Amino acid sequence: MSDRFEPQILAFCCKYCAYAAGDLAGSMRLNYPPNVKVVQVPCSGRVDIIHLLRVIEDGADAVYVAG
């Protein structure tokens, strides 16, 4: 068993900006850590504080909003 801390991170990514960049990185076979989960949203401006608080409440260590 590893005693190394691996934070669970949830990223809300804008469909046209940040998610497109992440998709391009995937096409280029670039990797990102498996403890980062990406959620596609129509616009980063649509992410409400309630969404951020709910994710933290459900156990995520960090939340990232990218536009």
C-alpha cells in the first residue's frame, strides 16, 4: 500500500476552449494524471458556486474551472 497522497481533482472545462485543448493533447498522445477527472461544460461561465461546493462535499480535494 502506498502512503503517498494523490489528490482527487475535478476539472470543469469549457467545450470550445479548454476541453478542445485537452482533446488536442489526447490526439498528440500526451498524458495527464489519472486522478484528474474532466467534465465538459458549455461555457466556464455557466459553472455555479453550487457545483463547486457539491464536488468538494462529495470528496474531491480540488476543483479546477478552465475556460
